[in-house]
Amino acid sequence: MNTFIRILKFSKPYKWLIGISMVSSFFSVLLNSLSIWLIGTVMSNIMSNNSLKISNPESIKEHLDMFVLTLVGEGNNIEQLQSFCILLFIIFLMKNILIYIGKNTLSYVQNYIITDIRIKLFHHINQLSM
């Protein structure tokens, strides 16, 4: 545990980049969950003959269904499917951009932490007596 804490101290200068990576990962998970919920709600609404109309939502599921249906919009099944495809493309694009940002910032942090450890080790070895 002591070794882990010593190594973790090298990440202090990069805490903002680690925070950016964590936030982007969190939002990519939220967008992934939204896309799954969107697919389930819209496909069940389009495939069934009866249109899902929620006027006064009482549960969390009904709130989410109403949110998804307001995103997709009103109209016939073809118009809803068209807006669904555009919305799904935008969600996946944003999710992948966030994943890219998160992985690149974390890769940057990993490389510089390793560089800092190597520099500290090099200075320590140079100060040892021969």
C-alpha cells in the first residue's frame, strides 16, 4: 500500500487532466446509456401500432420515455425514424469524441508520470556514491 501511495504522488501535477478524463468518461457512459434507452423506447414506439403518449408522468421510466419522445418529436413513424437516426448519429459521435478525449488525456498523463519516475530514478542513481 505504501508503494502505491508513493507512485500516486506522481499524479498530483496532472490532477486536472485526470479529472478531465474522468468527466469525459462519465459523460460517454451517460450518452451510451441514453442511446440504449433511446433505441428501446423509439423502436417499441415505432414498431407498435399505438403511439406512446404520456401527459402526466408518474415514474422515472415515464419521465425518461417522455424525454426520449420529445427528442424524437411528433409525426408519423417515418419522420420519427428519420429524427431518431439523426439523433442517434449525433449521440454516438459525441460519445466517441468524449472517449477519444478521455483516452488521449489519460495516455498523456501516463506517459508523463512514467517520465517523471524515470527522471527521479536517474537523479537518485546519479547521486549515489561509486
